[in-house]
Amino acid sequence: MSFVITTPLYYVNDKPHLGSIYTTIICDSIARYKRLMGDEVIFITGVDEHGLKIQRTANKKGVDPQYHCNEISKIFRNNWADWDITFDKFIRTSSEEHESVVNDFYRRVQKSDDIYMGVQKGWYCVGCEEFKDNPENSSSHKCPIHQKNLEWRNEENLFFRLSKYQKEIEEIVNDPFFIEPKERRNEILNFVSKGLKDFSISRTNVSWGIPVPDIENHTFYVWFDALLGYVSAISLNESDHSLELSIKGGWPADIHLIGKDILRFHAVYWPAMLISAGMKIPKKVFGHGFLTREGQKMGKSLGNVLDPELLLSKYGREPVRWYLIKDISLGNDGDFQNKRFVDIINNDLANTIGNLLNRTTSMSRKWFENKVPLLEKSLQEDELAYLCKKTVNNYLIHFNSYKLDLAASEVLNLAINTNLYLNNNQPWNLIKEEKNNALVRGIIYDVLESTRIIGLLLLPILPELSSKIEKQLGCQYKNQMQWKEKLNWGNLCQDSVLPKPSPIINKLEYDN
Ligand code: MSP
């Protein structure tokens, strides 16, 4: 069985922003981890191309919506290549393959008698592509997220019988493993407890959408269409493509990783739609927090949007990955601060991990003929071996529960403690006396071995840095050895050649 992980399908009204980079990097790291653990992974990302928001964006630019979508989705793809994102499927909701899956799905829901024609009245946010609850209570009809005026709607729409699934949804959202983190679950429990209302799944004023079969002038509501992208993606690029094949190919998703603002769609509407179509529901919906910049919400009107392309060209992808993975606890909001970013990269990666590797390989080369020491006694399982074992165990537990920040901290702490071990033992003093030679060999081997394990553990988080560490240690493994096996103590070959050290990461400069 495959492990299926998804990012949200991003709106193509604009190029990727730091929020989309964030989710995608986290998913990429989890996908890499699962592959290393031996799972077959289907990592899905893509773009949400229909709806009024996109239609208006294209109109404003004076171009055809399809042309606009082609251009922006190309930018997304190129961005993911620049960030070295290892997705398996990239779904575009304006593709023919997707449309056929939406139609198949609609027929299933129709068969369950869950579709009817009704009148939709309410205040709509085009930015969210969502009707807002009771905005008549507020004096101004503005979207609290977009700070833009809501638009009044009164039109004939097709409705989905969400209310019919009240009981099922209550049960689903009560399962503590379904919605994470648990603080977000309460919001949804509260929403569901108020009683679910049917929601409209078609529009008559939006031409840029998938036409509803057999009903003139109606296109599918963009969310109804977009959520199905997770399903249609599975059989994309396979020899044949259909809803059935997507179901057989790996559905349900193991985890939808999304931002907290779109939790309701994923944890309430989506499961009900799937049950109606006789399909399995996703195993987990994880709502991460929002990124702010220097303590302020990022927004075009505030003029403080952090351009991810600029970050990439200035600092490179791995420093940004490390900051987003290690400094933000997945689920909480996170703040991007330039000074903190530079300090963290310099302290964690350049000083702690980089220097550990550099000074230890230099010592070993100097004292042991450019090689990893040959031990005089058999390999000892002492202090550092124990520490590495404990680190690996904790790291696996954290990664398995999507606590990537804690997994990254485990690796950093191992590097800090390995540096400490070196400083406490002072091999540079011991080596002065010939009688200590065997002892120094043991110390240096242990530190190099611990550094090897640090490098391996970094593989899903910082793939480039990890492979640089592996190269600098001249690591060689038996054929076919799996990552998890490599993590065992003692895999560094004694007496093997150590290449000349060179810095694995450059220090960053702070500027305003
Ligand atoms: N198209 C829908 C998703 C459909 S999924 C079937 C959508 N797209 S979006 O492009 O507007 O948002 C994509 C994701 O970015 C959402 O998960 C949203 O929460 C997230 N973020 C938007 N701003 C963000 C930050 N400032 N920080 C972190 N994530 C943010 O919604």
C-alpha cells in the first residue's frame, strides 16, 4: 500500500508565496522520510485553477483564463524544481483527466440522492471562494481574512445534502487522530455541533469552471472541483485514467497537509462528499499555522510579502528549509525574522554541524594518515553510541508523528553533545603522548561515527547537506543497505580514506 500525502492545490491567482513554499517543503520532507523508511510514496501537489477569483484575475490582465492558468502553473512547476521538491503527481484542475473524474464522482453522489436544486442566498468572499457565516451581525460586510467587501448572492444553485451526514461527520471529527493538531479540532467540533447545513456545489455566474453535466449554465463550485484533484492526481500519468483507477491506485490519502484557514473544507465537507460517493475518507487532516513576517501578517497591502524567489537566490534552499522545519512547530503560527534566520543558520548548520565535521576529519587526517582510525580494540558501545541510539529512536518517533521540528532538534542536540564530548576528552592534548594513541583512535572514531549518523538523519530534512557530509566522511556501505540499517552504530569503515575537508555550508551575512 502506498503512503499518499498532499499539499493543498494552490490558487493560480498569483505565483507561490512563502506560505505555499512552507507547506510544500514540509510535505517534501515527510515524503523523503517515508521513502527512506521503505514506503512507496505518492506525493501529490498541484494547482486549483477554476472559479471566480481566477476568472477575474485573468480578465483584469486581459487574457483568457486558460492562458493565464497555463502561465502560472508553469511558474509553480518551475518553482518546485528550484526548491528540489520531489512530488510524484502535479495535478491541474483545468486538465481533461481531472474533469472526467469530477463528472464520475458527481454521478455517484447524484445516485446517492444527495444533489438537489435550491436557492443560495448569502454573503460571498471571492478571495476565499466561500460563503461567510452570519456576516449580517457585523456592521461592515468584509471578509476577516482578505479585508475585502463580501458580495451578495441570490441565485439558483445545486446543493449537496451535507446535513444528511451529521452523525457520520460527528463520529469522524471526534476521532482524535483525524484532525491535528488537537487545538484545531475543537474549532471543527464546535462548528459541527451547531448542525451541518447543505452547501451549494454549482454556480451560474462563473463560466470558468467545469460544466455540470446536463444542466445548462451551471459550473461546479470551485471547492467541489478542487478537492477532487487529490483523487484525480493518483491515476494521472498512468496508462489509463479514471475515478475507479485512482481509487485502486492508492486512495485514501494518508495525510492532507493544509493551512488552518481551509480546515473546514477538508475535515467536514470533503469526508461527507466522499461517503456519499461510497469512497474512503482521508486518514488525517493536519492544519498548520500561518507564517508572519517580523511579527506582522504578510499581505500585499502591507507591502511586506517575503518573496521566496529572493530568499532562494540570496540564501539557497537548505537554509530556508532548516528554518521552516526546525524553527516552527508544525501546527503553530511561525514568524520569519531575518536576524533570527541568519543566526540560526550560522549557529546550527555552520558552527555546530559544519565545524564538528571539519575539525574532526582534520584531526583524523593529521594523526591517522588521512584516514578514519583503525581501532586497536573491538568497537565499543559507549557514551556516544548510546546517545546516537537514543537520538535515532526519538527522531523516528517524532517524524512518525509529524513533529518535524522536534526531529530536527534531536539531530542538532546530537551535534551539540558530540562537540561537547570532543571538548571534554581533548584528544589534541592526549595525542601528545604515544601511550594514548589507542584511546585517541577510539575518541575520533566515535565522533566521526556520530557525525555520520547526524548526516544520515539530515537526509529527509536537508538532502544536499546530508550528502556533502557523507562525501566528506568517505562513507561506503554494503550494497543494498537501507537507510534505517545505516543508522546503526559502527557502519563507518575503519581505516578508510577521508577526503580533504572543505566547508559544507557558508556563513550567512545579516543585512536589513
Ligand atoms: N485552492 C485552495 C486550496 C484547495 S485544496 C483542494 C487554497 N489555495 S491558496 O493558494 O489560497 O492557499 C493554499 C494554502 O496556503 C492554504 O493551505 C493556506 O492556508 C496557505 N497559506 C496562505 N497564507 C499563508 C501564510 N501566510 N502562512 C502559511 N500558510 C498560508 O486555499
